Amino acid sequence: MTQRIANGHNGYRVDTEPESPSTSASSNASDSGLEGTNGINGITNGTGSLSLNGNRNIRERMQRKKSSPMMPNFMVSAPGKVIVFGEHAVVHGKAAIAASISLRSYLLVTSLSKSRRTVTLKFPDIDFDHSWNIDDLPWTIFQQPSKKKYYYSLVTEIDQELVAAIQPYLANVSPDKPADVRKVHQNSAGSFLYMFLSLGSPSFPACQYTLRSTIPIGAGLGSSATIAVCLSAALLLQLRTLSGPHPDQPPDEARMQIERINRWAYVYEMFIHGNPSGVDNTVSTQGKAVMFQRTDYSKAPDVKPLWDFPELPLLLVDTRTPKSTAHEVAKVGRLKDTHPKLVGSILDAIDKVTQTSAELIAEDDFDTKDEDSLRRVGELMNINHGLLVSLGVSHPRLERVRELVDHQGIGWTKLTGAGGGGCSITLLKPGVSREKLDRLEEQLDQEGYQKFETTLGGDGVGVLWPAVLKNGTYEDEEGGMEIDQEKFLNAEGNDGVERLVGVHGGMPGEREGWKFWRVESDPQL
């Protein structure tokens, strides 16, 4: 069964229920709702009757496949994430909470003319730019009945035969780059090609995918997953297999769209990481927060969405100190082997902090603007950090951030992620003065830190269709500024990207044009 939705907000029609492969293939061109609407008119002989040539022309034009105009440029955005509670304990079967942050990746999708048969990835943040000829890609093996996947497929493992088929198309990716950089580029390219070839077809339109991100890379903030989510959503939109987002979308339908994006984002993550937890892509897709727990590493973790997680003011500080997650995890493992009962009790205590925080935030009278409510959460963050310090996973640079924040008296701070460097998060007290924040920023800058004022628990994946925004220029009178690749690439730094295309545009509240799949908790559950 197919549900047709003419979305007045975004201008595209999509299928929301799985079709059979044959139905889907035949409907993509004729039922997409994006073809031209010109009628078929025969050629008259001047007297109102049709000539023989006119009859033949009608038959030919009726048999000819209707052409589809190019899709407009559009954008997809997805947020990064932080671990709020439960680091390291989660490795040992305890629960943890991860939440989205308002630092985001932005993907611009640019359609090319039909005469062009290339697909391009352009990720300037990591100096990656590569194109493939669509017709030359290994479609044959991906289209085999035993291999073929559809947008509604559940893919739980990477097919190594398909991986092998992709390898020749990675051989000439960034050949002149250093080995470590080239590996990153090839992972990005391979993940994309695997998803592109699984979802697409040889007739897929030529296009360019240009990505900019305001998320620090390698800081444990889920930057890889945001790329996965952006590309997954973009491909599914191009295939017209997503509905919305729009304000009156039923929650069940919105959940289904989110799950579809998340499934394919996980495929991208599996290609790179092998057996990822799926937490990063889940948070990036749905936003808000999740509680997750993995008691059996041969199975996927138990992930519970926290749809009503509140938006909280957050200060994120990057120590710019390289960290090794594997090293920090191994350190805790050795400590547990040496002192099993003691370390076990610390891990149990961290788990109790996580559970208590979830209960606290879910209380009916929890108020994000009330200092007492935030104080209780902040105290739990302090306790969680202290327990992590006792496991030996903090770092002098992290402790220095806590010292500076405490000196200004502006909030509660803990490390986030594996520790040993990386980032800290500070829950800000209500009404913190700009003067105090500026003094803190000045001190952090002097000591080589990078600070981000962000929001915890915001929206997940969003769509800007078409890529047009109002930016306070004369173009606003004509509907807004069209975001093309040149403008996007020339935006200077994180601030420039945020001002040009940001979900918030550097201002409070959301920017007109961006739409999100919003889902609140089901009161019946």
C-alpha cells in the first residue's frame, strides 16, 4: 500500500509504505509528482482535424516516458551528540544517556544536468573531493536478486562481496594524501558508495554532495554519524521515499521516517566501524536523547528514546588534547581486574546516577528555567565526574576547565566520552551574565581551549527544501537567498556556516524554512 502525500511545505511527494520492488520501480518516474504537467497536444492541419502526422506524434508522445525536471538544491542537517551520564560504566553492561547538541553538520545536495553522469562528494573540512561516473559503478552485483536492497530493507551486516566490488573505485581516492588522511577519505567514500549502490539504480540522477560541519572532528561528538545521517536522509529524499517533515504529520508516521533514515545511517557506520553501538546515529537522527545499555556484545544494545528530554543550556569545551578511547577503556578494564569488587561498586554507582538523572528529568515539575531543577541535574553531573576521576580517566586539561568554570560560578562540569582528553560539558545556571561567559572564554582562549555555547537535547535530522533561506538581504523580498555550492563553500568557519545556513542562524529560536521530524512520547506507552 502506498500513501501519496502532496507536501505543501516542502513540495515533494513520497511513498510512506513499502511497495513491491516492481511497483516501486515503475512508480518512481510516473508517480513521483515532480514531472512536468504539460498536456499532449496533437498537431492540427489548420481546420481543427488531426493529420496523420499528428496521430503518430500523439502515439509516440504517449509512449515516450515523461521527463522529470531536476530536483531543486536542498539541504539536510544532523546534530552531534555527547554522553551526558554513564561513560565507561556502559562498557560493562550499565546504562548511559546520550543527547544531541546543537552543533551540526550540513549537507547541500546539488542536482546536475541530465548530460552529466557523475556523483561527487565534496567535504572541504577534511580536504576531500572525489567524483565517480555513475555508469561505471558496479551496479550489476548490487542489483543481483540475492544482493538487492530497498529503502525499507533492514540491513544488519555488511556484505563482504559488495565491499570487494567497491574496492577498485576507492583505489584512486586521494592518492597523494598521507596514509592516515587517505584512510579517512577512503572510509568516507566506501561508506557512501555502499549506501548509494544499495539504494540507487543506474538511472540515478547526477548530483553533488557538499558537506560542512560545525562539530570538532575526533572529539567524541559523533561527527561521523552526522555525515551518515545526512547522506542517508538525502538519498532517501532523492528516491522520494520519505514523507514530511511537516507540522501536522502523525507521530507514528514521523517515527517510521526517522527509523528509515536511522537504519541506513547505521549501514554507513557499519562500513567504517564494523560493529558500532548505533547510539551515535540514533541520537543524530531523532535528536533529544536516548538511554542505552548493552549487556551482550553479540547483540545490538537496548536503546530507549527519551522523546521528552528537555533542551538545556550547555557549554562544550574541547581540550584539544588527543585521546584514545581504546586506551581509556583498557585502563578501566585493568583496574577492574585488579580490584573487581571496588571498581564494580563504582560502576554500579555510575549506573545509579544515570537512572536517577532519567527519573529526575522525567518528573512533571522539572523546569529548565528553574535553578533548583538544574542544580539537581548539575549535582548528578558532578557526582558522575567524581566517579570517573576515581577510575583514572580524567586529564589535567579537563580538571582545569572545571576549575575555571567553578571560579566563575556559572554551572556544573563533567568530562564527556572516554576522557583522557577530549571534551567537557557544563550545564549552565539560569541567568549567567554575558560578562562572566566572556571572561571564561578569554581565559580558555589564552590556554588553548575551544569553547562552544550550545544546547543539549535539541532537534534531530532536519530538511531545508528547497535550499532557500531569509538572511536579512534584499533577496528576502523575493522569497529569500538560494544557497548554492559557491556560497556554501565560501562561508568562513563555523560562524560563517551557521549564519548562512544554520538551523538557528546564530539567533535564538529556529530559522524559517528548516523542518524536523518531531516526535513526543506516546502517553499510552
